[in-house]
Amino acid sequence: MMPSSTTLNPITRLVSRTWALLLVILLAYALAFTNGFRMPNLWSVNYFLPSMFEGFYRRSLLGTLLFPLGDWRFNYYTIASIQITIFISLNIALVYQSIKVQDSSRWLWPLFLLSPAGGYFFHEIGYVDQVLYLLLLIAISIQSSARASLLMILSLFVHEMALFTTLPVYLAWSLYQGKPMQVVIKTVGLALIVFGLIYLFLQTSSSASLMQFLEQATRLSNYAVRTDYYDVFRMSFVGGIYQVPYMSREIINHLLLIPLWGMAGWCFAQQGKDVSGKRQLFAIGALASFFPILLGIFGWDYSRWLFLSMASSALCLFIARAHLSWKILLILAILLLTLPTVGFLDYFDLFTPRFAPWYQWPYFYELDLWKILENIPSR
């Protein structure tokens, strides 16, 4: 039984108030928005364009769904509007969950926003990562395990990185919830089959399809098309030319997240009924949080993988929120709020976090913000 409000100390009473939570969320959004917001960049637009009807199969689900828009697909503001709608939907879902729960886990989202991940979250607006995590939230809210698993399998055609980001969290949630092992095994098997199918047979597109699509995109777009994005459809992973060496200098940045992975694993472990079960659940929670780091084997965006690892860790902590004590939350707060001194998240396109002092914020909102909103990005 929870103690009554009269027996709680003043600090505990304060943090349990919804109005206090909303105030902190508002301040966290102001900081994250100011530090990282920009309009979706031209690279991110490409995630929403190629379709199966035009000879693309890898990363083509979004473009296939938007294909009925016709030439409007190639207008920057059409895609940017969709990207911003997805971003807002994801934020609404996260804020709603924060308000809905009545335990310490409600503070995970504002802490995430106050950390370096908050500015980065606004900076990568439009990236397909946000689509994947929105699909994950939808999947874990679906009562039918078959439909939820199908949605997660289909997300591999949004971007194959789902195998390392959202699918591990979904599987961790399934095991934490006590879903039948055969259901989990089927999901893992199908995911690996689809991932293998993409990389062995559907990874590249024909030169004719690429040339025809890029000619159409260049002719119809009201921006400079990032043709370098489409190099990925010319490269074969099995041929070796797409393999990116892992950079050892990033190891120290990864070590900074070990406590975060450990906390996620510890909270998962408390669900276990015996020592063996606790060990297995610890590994499940920690690995689901860690898995995005493995994307460094395939791509250069190391700060992006660090950010996604932080996002997966936060979701794992929320999944195991029944065991998220105030002590763990305090340790998490200290960890996340001291990370800005390290500065380990590098932005795209030579951007940097603004970190403007509060008294300079009016200049951002009066001048810089309107320039950002009025102009199509150059990259």
C-alpha cells in the first residue's frame, strides 16, 4: 500500500504531483527545443520517397505507402509535414504515458529531454528512427501478439536498423511480460529471415531504376536532392564495400553508457523468480539497451547510435518501471544531467547544440527560429 500524502516527506510529495511533472516537462522541452531544433534535413526526406513500385525494396515501406501522393511526394513541405506529424505523435504518446503512470517512471521522459539526448531528439527530427520507435509504442499497446509481431517485422522494411533498435526492446518487453516462448522464438526467427532476405537479395536496386528515379526526383523536387543517399542502393554488404570499420576512439563514449545498461538490466532482473531467471532477465534488459551500439559495425553515425542506445535504455527502464525505485532514478538523473560536460553527441551537418544561456533565448525565438522555419535546409 502506498503511504498517504500526509506521511510523505516534502520532496516526495512534490515529485508525486502531476503539476510539478508538467512544469518540469515544459522546461525540459524548452531546453531541448532550443538546443537542437531544426527543420527535417534533406537526407531524412529520402527515407520517405523510394517505393517498391519504382524498383526499391530495402527501406521502401514508407515510400510505398506515400506513392499515391504522386508528384507531391517530391515537394519538401509535403514530406516535412509528415515528418513533423510523426514527431508530434511520438511526443504526445510519451507525454501521455508520463502523465498516466503514477510512479517514479513518470520522470524518465523529462530526464531524457534534459540530458544531451533531448536536444539531439529535436535535431534528428524527420529521421526514420522516430518512425521505428513510434511503431514500437504501437506494437506494445496491441493486445494481439500476432499483429504486434507482424508490425515489428514490417518495420524492417522501413529501415533494417529495427533489428538492432526497436525489435530487441519489443522482444525484451515480450519476455518481461511473460509471453509464450514459442511466440518470441517465432518473432525472432521471422525477423532474422526477413533481415537476411533484405541483405542477401533485396539490398541493391538496378542502375536503370536508380537513374529513372533520381531523374524524376531532381525534376520534381523544390530542393537539391541528396543523391548520395542513394549510394546505399548500389552497395552490396556481402561484397564487402559497405563494411565500415569501427572507430576505437568511440569506445570511451560507449563506456559512459554502461551504468545505463546495467540499471535497465537490474530492473528487468527483479522480475525473475529465481537466480537463473534473474540472470536471464538482466541479460535481456541490458542487451536490448546495448544493441543499437552494434550499428557502428555498419555506419558512421556513432552519436546517432549512442542516442538510440539511450532511447532504448529509457524504454527498457519504463517497461520494468515496477522495479524502478527513486534511488535508481536519482542515479539515472545524476548520470544523464552530467553528460553535457562530456559532450559526446555530435550533431549532423556540422551543427552543434546551442546551449544558449536562458537570457539569450529570446533572440533565438525572435530571429533564428523564423529563419529556420521559412527556409528549406541546404543539406
